[in-house]
Amino acid sequence: MPSPKWLQRMTWEEFKLNLERCDVIIIPVGSTEQHGGHLPLGTDTFVANTLAEGASEQTGAIIAPPVWYGWSPHHMVLPGTVTIRPEILIGLLFDIIEALAHHGAEKFVVINGHRIVNISWMQIACEKAQRVLGIRAAIFDPSYMSKEIVPELEFGPVGHGDEIESSHMLYSYPELYRAEKVLDYIPDYKPLLSADPAFQGDTLCYIPSTIKNMEKSVKVAKGISGSPSRSCKRKGERYHKHLVQRLSEVINNMQEKEE
Ligand SMILES: [Zn+2]
């Protein structure tokens, strides 16, 4: 299996050569925010990175250095969280694409590791990049791309540090998983107020929680919502492989399509 093609490990000559072989660049975007007592602050970025690595091995796509920060105002309730303003995220993502487009890259897949929270800003940056720079961009969102497999794996609803995220971390980064620190917190079910893409009923658009709501999850489970005690390495592996396959398909489709 070839190794993942991280841009920061290449010389400029190797970058040029690799871009000639596969003209799609992956940009992982995550966050630095609390993930309860059992997962590290960098979880969302680690998740984006491991998917990028899997797809890079299969397709040869170059991976740009990850964006380790996202919009996390609601998680400022716990220490270590670093939130950046949406306009900074939009500007940073646009500048990264602009610089790489200057060097000849024309196709980009941006991976969203930060659940629903960063999507709006990624859409704004990618639309502007397509319009102003004439490149093609796609956003790969694990929550939407795993809709088919999540019920089969019997994962509960999307929460935070939940069994989906925890199973994935347990599979890809077992050394970062603090099994002895796992706590569950199931928020009250509120009909018609779900923002989980896999939820079969009415699904609302997402707005970050209020600090008041976050304080409840902090009190009960150190910032978790969901059931990470149900996380499972084997399910994490199936979830991971499904997403790597989907991401590789997206990259291959973009390569074939000359627009
Ligand atoms: Zn997360």
C-alpha cells in the first residue's frame, strides 16, 4: 500500500510530480475543541486526517496540511478549546486554495471533520474559490456520506464525542482513546428539533448549542452528548472504510471529469 501523500513532507519538485499524477488536492478541516474526558481536543482534525490518508493511499491525491481550527463558540465552555471567527476560516480556506491553484491545482476536496458546524463557512469559501479562481471544489462531509451505513451499524444519533466519533477514534487512533474516562449523556428527545442528517424524521438546520445547554452536558458527562460507552473498534473500522471508499470515489469522479 502506498503511503499517504502529505504536502508538508514533500519537496517542491515532488509536489509538482505528484500533482501531475493526480490533480485533486485534499484539504482536511477540523477543530480544536473539547471532546469530553475520553477524546483529545484535536479529535475533529484527526478524523479528517485519517480519512484523507486512506483516500490518498488509494488515489494518490496530495493532502494539504490540515486546518486544525474551526468555529467552536459553544465549546469554549471547557478549557483548551480554540474557536476562530467564521470570516477567518472562510479567508484561510480561500487563501489555501488560491495558493495551490496558483501552482496549477484545479480540483479540491475539502473534508469536514467538525460535524455540521463548519459547513456553512466551507461552502462560502469553496463557492468563492470556484467563481473567482475557476477551480472545482467539493465538500466531503462524513455525517452525510455515512447516512446509509449508520443505521446498519446501529449507531445512535449524532451527538458530541458520541459512539460514532468514539468508535472511529478507537479504530484509527487507539492510543488517544481514554477508555477509563468514558461518560454518557443522552439529552432529552425533542420532537422536530433534530439536526442529525441520519435522522428519519424532520431534520432542522444546525445552530451551535447555547452555553446553558452545554453546561448541562459538562455537568453530567464532561461535555459529551451521546453514548460513547457503546463505541466499538470493529464498527469504527467499517465506518472508516466506508467513508474512505466514498471519498476515493469522489476523487476518482473529479479526476475523470474534465470541466
Ligand atoms: Zn467532534
